[in-house]
Amino acid sequence: MTKEEIKKELRQRLRDTYALELEDAGPVELFYSLGGLVKAVSNEKWQKTWKNYLTEGQKQVYYFSIEFLPGKLLKSNLLNLGILDEVRTTLADINVDLEELANVEKDMALGNGGLGRLASCFMDSIASCGLPGNGNGIRYDYGLFKQQFMDGYQVELPDEWLKRGNVWEIRRESKACDVHLFGNVYMKRLANGKLEPVEENQTTVRAVPYDTGMIGYQNGIVNTMRLWSVEIPVSEEAKYHNLGERRTIEDLTAVLYPDDSQESGRLVRLAQEYFFVSAGIQSIIRYYKKLNLPWHSLSEKIAIHINDTHPAMCVPELMRVLMDENGLNWEFAWDITVKVLSYTNHTIMAEALEKWPVYLMKRVVPRIYQIIEEIDRRYVMSMQGIHPQDLIQRTRLLQNDQIYMAHLAIIGSHSTNGVAKIHSDLLKTIVLHDFYVVYPERFNNKTNGIAERRWMQLANEPLSDVMDELITDSWRKAPQNLKLLMNYQNDEIALKKLREAKLVKKEELASYILETTGIQVSPNAIFDVQIKRLHAYKRQLMNLLHILKLYFDIKDNPEIDLTPRVFIFGAKAAPSYSYAKSIIKVINEAADMINNDASLQDKIKVVFLPNYNVSLAEKIIPAADVSEQISLASKEASGTSNMKLMLNGAVTIATLDGANIEIKDAVGDDNIYIFGLTEKEVYNYYENQDYSSQKIYDEDEELQRILDAFIDGTIPNIEFEGQEIYDSLLKFNDEYFLLRDFHDYARAQEQIDHDYKDAVLWQKKSLANIANAGGFSADETVKAYAEDIWQIEPIFAHTEK
Ligand code: 26Y
């Protein structure tokens, strides 16, 4: 598109929709007009893409996820369509700043954290690699809550992201389908002697899909992310004269559950899970039937991926649709189901492993429960004489009146993967070891990856420009080419350019910090960043213990030679997770104390930025010098902010956990700061039960002073929270071994303080991180899924043949 064409299109849209001239339009009108233009350009490609899939009869994957976290789409859509620069300069000609328009867009925050963001990085990469793949999820009316701080406490506000409408989606009423909940089911014997399920008194709801185009990076491909919204079917309207009952139905897709790895076990959540699973499976089978192929070919045309256990009801639902609605027998339907489905596990934390009480499942989806019972019965039967009785009992679906959703997902699919090497190994050797004995061939690893386009090209233009200049722009299509940067490790001019690019982003972040919090920070200080959900195992509290150590060090010795450092936090706590909320409160109070103490001479500052989300991540990550990845070894399945920060030249301080280990292998020991217990040492403590935080405390004056600060009034306004935290560390024996890892952590931090002073040395480390980040591209990850698990091929490859 030329500049003139863009201008003409914008003019027309502004007139048609708003009765405005280009010169009179404000950012909101301009954003929606530009969004409309983008959609018009991409719709043509979208139509071509799906028609192509249909005529080529290519196998497609459907990625089922209860969370998607795309963030804002304007700039990434412009980039992927190849018109970002043209649009930017066209707007500049009429004195409009593209950034201002981009800010009008609300973050699409239909996810909590890692798992949801991964789903969106995969959507970008699947389209960009030309792979036939679609998302299937829920269109929540309210996304993840907005976070504010009041008196240092987290306050949650609703996220009204749809208030001004969503320019990217298309409501497809013609593709709606019915989903049945509640009621009861019994088996009726037919004349031919066969048993048939009869369902009665069900509540029928309408699932209406809203499709969003997932635009591939400059390759003409546009895939579909389909999100389902609940409505009352027209035929049922009369039943719902009672407003309360209406609301109950409409609430089904009203809000995203704000729990990240903390089970909620609520009825509505279960109904949500079934709702998007059933609607998705129905629409896939409807599509398959259009192809006029025999049922046994289903797995040659369709792959369905279960993102964590939230969509695990795919197993019984696909069975139900194949048997009850299409007359297949159990054995045939089961064979197809296992071939079509695959599953990713994202956590080993016990409290995040989904289990549903039998009574709830029976009530919400009685027919599904029947099928689950039968899967369980057949599983137990088929294992008799092959495996010992206790193993069979441990691996079955039904135990203690609960349904183990991970067991359902593993037994009902052909592939189970973890999300980093260590995580996949732990699944095999410990967490899911019994299943590994039963199905060794089903287990595999797929280390997570990130969409480099969003996290470098869009988020960090100064760095991208330097990269283009040094190694040409080939890395934009082929992230592995970032490796070429290694040739510049001893080139002082190149190092200086990288340093200057970082400074630009640090200055921008410093202004943002000043605007939003009133705190003044120097861009010359080390920007030390910990951004992720607030969770005890991620150990934000250990970061704070170290900050307090520095605080006392400066207090004791005002002349101490410390490199000025700004500690930056971004984290939301699940509203029901009170311990996590207490940690937020104490960080905020400690921050206040430190930031207002002139005697510290700005040697340390602490900034907790509210409302961490994708857009805020895009501001923080390019400005980071140090990346905090300090979870207790064995607890973080992978992590993905570690990859984003590395890509932007931050140097990592880390435990040997999740993908940190692979990052260490990629950059080499000199370019990362490793500390702390290993996963083996952690498990040894579990086995020997010989950890005593009290003992460490009793023998350690420094830790005494730091921990006492929580209860002796040193940190103000935390009477309750301070005590709670103090107790968690001593009375309750420090579940995540903070005291055990503290000194090694402080040692690594001291090394950082020392190394940062040597600007060239530090910049070399930073360069090595950027150069080796290409191995963590989501493009590579989805290609591995495509080859090993889904057996799908890029559309180009197919058409070339
Ligand atoms: C059952 C329910 C309460 C629940 C809700 C959300 C359970 C889990 C989750 C979310 C889990 C999650 O986000 N896990 C993260 O997945 C990332 C992508 O694989 C990993 O990088 C990260 O280590 C892991 O914590």
C-alpha cells in the first residue's frame, strides 16, 4: 500500500463511520478507522487462507486453551502485513503519532500469565510459519482484573476491555452451536438390544463464536483464533423471564478466573471448561463432515491440542460426539480420540493440578461423567496383569471421589509434553513417573519459546535498528541469525551502539516510572527486573530480603561502593491468595521507606509498577539490565519472561530451574549468574526432611536483622503482613528455602554489582545474551510440535509439491 492509498482509505472510513475529515479526527476515531483498514487488508488473505486449507484438505491443528493473552494487536498486525513503516510515516505527515493511536487499544488480557501468553506467542508463530492452526478459547466479557495499589495494598478493578467494542473480531452467528449442561441421563435399551443414553431436563445455551485473524509475518497467511461467547438461545428465551436465571447463564463467559496455579474448584469454572470444549469439538466435527471422508481419516485431517488440563474434557466430549451423535462404537471412537488429541503439562505444583469432585461433574455434565467412568473402568481393566495393582490405582481417573484431569488427558491422548528439559524430566522421573512406566512412548519435551517479532522488533526498535545495521535484517525472519552478533563481541563501536540503544529504552522507562509513581530514577543505575505473577515459589520475597540487606549495608556504611540500582517489580496476585497480597504490601512499604530515605543517596530505589500486563512488559523488558529468575529449583516449569529479557540484552541471575538451564547452556557460564540449590538438593531435603530455617536464622546475625525488620517496626505499616511473612519463614519452616538460598543469591548479586562497573565487560555479556536468544524462538517450538506431535505441514510446502 502506498501512502496515498492509506490516506485515501482512512479519509473514506472517517467520513463513513464518524462524519469526520482526516484533519478533525481524534486518536480514538483514527484508531478504529485504521483498525478497519487493517482488517480489510487482512480479510482478503484470511479468506484465501481458509479456502486454501479446505481445497487442499490439509491437516489442521486446533489449540484449545482457556486463556489467550495477545495484548494489543494494532502494531503487530501492521508489522505482519508489512505496512508498519508506511502507516507510521503517513500518519506523521498529518502530525499524528502512531504510538498515540496504538495506546487507544485496550490490552486483550484473556489470560493470567505464562500459559496464556504462550498460547498467543504460538498463535503468532503458527501463522508466521505458514502452519494450518487455529486457536479455540473463551471470549470473556471481562479479562484479567486491573491492579491498583492503595496504601500499598493490591486493589482489583474490572477490566472492561470491550467497552468501546473490539475492532479485530468478527461475530459469526452462522457458526453458533448449542451446548447442553445439567439435567440427567439414563441408558435406554433399544429394540435391537443396544443401550442408548437418554438425556433430559438439560439447560441449553448458545455458543456464539467471535473470530480474530491471526496474521502471519509477511507471508499472506491468516489463521483463526475462535473465542466463544454464551447467549440464551432464541428458542429458550421464554424460559428466562426470571432475570436472575438469565444472569446465571450469561455469567458463564463473563469473567476469566484470576487464579494462576491455585485451584478454585468452582461450578462456573467447570461449566466454562465444558462450554468451550464442547463448542470447539462440535465446530471441528461439523467442518470434518463437510470433507466427506470416512471417520477413520479424522486423525489425518485434525489434531487437537489440550493446553494444560483445563480443556481435558476434550477426551470425553470427542467420544460423546463420535458415539452419541454419529453412531461410532466405543473402540473405534477411542482409537480416533487418542490419535487426535495431545496434551501439554505446564506445572508440577500440586495445588495447580486440577481435580474435580465427582458430584460436581455429575451435576454439570452428567453424560460426560458417564463416559469418564467408562474410560476409568476400561483403563483399570486393560492394565490388569500388565502392571501392579497399586500402580493401576494410582494412575486411574477416579480416586477418592475426585476426577484427576491430568490422568484423563494422558490416558486419552497420544502425547504428553513438558515445557522445558528439566520439567519434562521431572514429569518422567517423579511427578508422572507411573504414567511414564505405562506409556513411555507418549512422553516428550517441547521447550517453550517466544514471538521474537513482538518482543524485539515491536517492543525494542532502537535495538532492532542496531541489529539491522550490524548483521542485516535477516534475523527478522530467521531468529537463529541473531547468532551473527557474536562476531561483534570484541568490537567496541558495536558494543557502544548496543549500550546506547539500551539507554534510550531506560530513559523511556524512567519517564514512565516518574509519571505513574512519582519516583525519580536514574537511567544510569542498573535496572534490575522481576516481572511475573506473584507466587511464593517464584520468591519475590527473596529479592526483597536482598534489597533489605543492601539497605542495612548502606545504613551501616554510607560510603559503601555500590553501583546504583533500581529494583523494578511487576506482579499481580490472585485475589484470593492472601499471602501473595501480603508480599505486595511489604514490598510497597519497604519501597516507600527506601525511596524516601535521603541518607541512601539514591544508591538503591525500589519501584513496584502497578498493573503488570503485556503492554507494560513491552515497556519494561527492553529497559532491563538484570533479569531475576529466582524460583526454587524444580518449581518453575519453564518461564518465558527469562527468554524475552535475554533477547533484549538483560543478563540473567537465576537458579537452575525451568528454561534457565537451557539459557545457561546457550550463553555459557560467563554470561549468566547462577546460584542456589539444585533440583536434586531440593528433593534431598524433601526426602530427608532435615531442613530447619530456624537453625539457619539462629546462626546468622545478618538474616536475623533482615527478618526482624518485618516485625520490629523497621518497615512501617505492616504489623499484620510482616508477622505473617516472618512466621512463614520461621514458624512454618520456609517452604521455598529462601533462607537456604539467601547468601548464595547475595553473592551472585555482588558479582553483578562488580561486573556492571566495567561497561565493556557487561556489554559483552549482554551481547552474548541477545546473540543466543534465537534458540528460544516460538517459531522453532511450534515447528517441533508440528512435526513430532501434530503431524501438520506448512501450507507452502504442501502447495509446492
Ligand atoms: C487449575 C487452575 C487454577 C490453573 C490456572 C492457571 C492452573 C494453572 C494455571 C496457569 C499456569 C501457568 O501459567 N503456568 C506457566 O506456564 C508457562 C508456559 O508454559 C511456564 O513458562 C511457567 O513456568 C508456568 O508456571
